[in-house]
Amino acid sequence: MSADTIVHTTSHILPPLPYADNALDPVISAKTIGFHYGKHHKAYVDNLNKLVTGTEFAEMSLEDVITKTAGKADKAAIFNNAAQTWNHTFYWNSLKPKGQGGPPAALKQRIEASFGTVDACKKELVTAATTQFGSGWAWLVLEGDKLKVVKTGNAEVPMTTGKKPLLTIDLWEHAYYLDYQNRRPDYVNAVLDTLLNWDFAADNLG
Ligand code: MN
């Protein structure tokens, strides 16, 4: 193959899970992780790679693909698969086995400055997560110098509206249906009480 026939692509990868597939059991079962990570997340990555091949997006970082396709109706398929690829990697890192330790001191201070207490922050996350109609995500974000809780629909990401994500909870039914069926509040409360990776949120705060 001569040099000018080589197609340059940035192949997006499915990053390894940061823990074993049964490490979040019984809050999130290995069966859920098997489908959610092994099928759903993988499909977003595979679809993204197919969609960007041969396009102006082929050599871009995942973040660049997201910001350059956001809000463009004719690029919706690329945006959705890129954002879902990013969101899921961020979600796996937002969780950790036995994550009930609470936020480290510096983050705790910031949470208390914005919400009053850590419990008030968690309550806002529950409200956002249980009132998001249909599929989407609940987020703890940094906007300006304030921490906020926001929710986004479908594949939408906080970055495109100037917010820095710190933590997320996946609210798509595939995240909880095998374990909780229609009981999204039970899933959300169990995640908040036992699986949140506050150290990851603190790292994202910078
Ligand atoms: Mn998901």
C-alpha cells in the first residue's frame, strides 16, 4: 500500500472496566454490567468508529468529536455515539466497589459551600435522577466556582453548556432494569449510598 492510500483514523477504544464485572454486586449485578459494558458501551464505540471513518472527524479526539458535532442535526448520529462512549467511561469511573466513604475534605468543603451539606447534595442528585423523564444522566458539575446538580437527556453532556462534570449516574433503563425493573429510585439511592467514587469527583475538580 502506498503512503497516499493509507486512511488515517483515530480508532476509539472501549477502555477496560476499572473493576471486575461482579465488583458492584449486589447493587449492580455482573449480569447488568455484562450487557451494559459488554454490549451497550461497546456498541457505541463500534458505531462511532464506523461513523467517523473517512470523515473530517476521523482523526479527532473523542472530546473534539463531541464538541464539534453538538447541536448539529445532520451530525446527530456521530454526536450520540461519541457522547455515549464518553459518558459511559465517565460513569464506570464514577462508581467504585464499596464507595460509601463520602467525599474527601477539599471536595466536602466545596459541596458544603454550594449545597449546605453532603446530604443536601445527594438529595438533589436523587431528585434530578428520579425526575429526568426518559433516558439520560444525572450529574454533579462545576459551573464557574459553584458545584451544581444537573440532568441531561439521552446522550447530552454538560461540557457543551460550559459545565465541568465531576460525577454521573446513568439513568437509561439498561443501567438498572435487570436488577430493579421499573424502580429507578431504588437503583439511584443504592448507587448514591454505596457506590459513588468521591475520589474521582475530587480529581475532576482539579
Ligand atoms: Mn448506559
